[in-house]
Amino acid sequence: MKQCISCKEPGEISLRALEVRTLPIRDLGGERKVQALGGFVDGAVCEKCARKQLALELDPLQSNRRSNIGFAIVFVMGILILILTYTLLKGQWVYAALGAAAIICGVLGLYDNIRSGIRRKKELSSLPEKKALYQAAWSVFVQNSPSKDEDADLSYIPIDEDTLRRKNGDLMILYKLLPAIAVEAYNKIHQKDL
């Protein structure tokens, strides 16, 4: 039995993924990306870590906690800037606009995070427990897998029943793949000749 990728205990939920390497290239024409497929990556997550992640994702306020804290700080800083602008700087509009913009960004960021947390909660709540636990285990796997290799960004495509039913276009949209790489990924997932 493999070790849990998170806590190193025996992992009960086995996961398999296809690694995607994305290299952003910046030049005078702007930014474009080059992608290539890596190999298959196998891992496992213990039920305890999966249940902990599932409980976290079922709480809309806690699911994006780090991001929520950041947006809350931006909101508070906006209020402080407005207070300082009107008390010390006699309402200079440039600083007041900066404070108002920070408040708006903080509120919109918190709103979007909470809305996506509620959407994720609905998705997970509608699934059978075993499938919801698998989704939580996948989240643990992605969080604990490398996200960078030198200059390349790493992402992962899960190899499961749902992925095997998808077409090239679905893979391209869901995993932000270039068209040629989506075809290659489809063939590799289904073990067709490349």
C-alpha cells in the first residue's frame, strides 16, 4: 500500500494522473504558452486526509481561507486609507479613490470566493459519499504535488471514469490544454498510439 501524499500514513484512496507541463514564453508579441505531456503520476491519499479536506470544502468560508484573509486585509486597508485621507490629507481625491478601489476589490474578492465555495459545496453535497471523498482526495493530491519544475508550470489530469468518458474538446476546456496537446492527452489516456 502506498503512503498518503499528505501525511505519509498508508493511503487507502489510489489516484493516477497525467502530468501536463506548461511553459509560458514572453516575447515582444506578448505571452504565449508551450505545452507538453509528462508521464503518469501515481499517488495515494489516506481516508483521514480526504475527510479533512472534504469537511474543509463543505464550509464555504473556510475553503478559500488564505484568499479570503488577503481580500479582508485589502478591504481593511481601503478603509484605513479613506480614514487617513479625510483626517490627515484633507480629502485629496487621489488617495480617496485608492481607498475606495481597495474597498471595492476586497468586497468583490470576498464575494467571489464565498460564491465559488458555495458552488463547490453544492457540487460535493450532490455526489455520493464515495465520489465526494474521491474528489476531496484529488484536491489533496493536487495541493501536495509539485506545481513547478524549473520554469514550467505543472498541472494534472485525473485518470478516472469521468476523464475516460470525455472527448478531446472536453479535456482541452477543462484542463486548459492546447488543441494538439488535448488530442495527445486523449490518446495517451486511452493508450492509443501517438
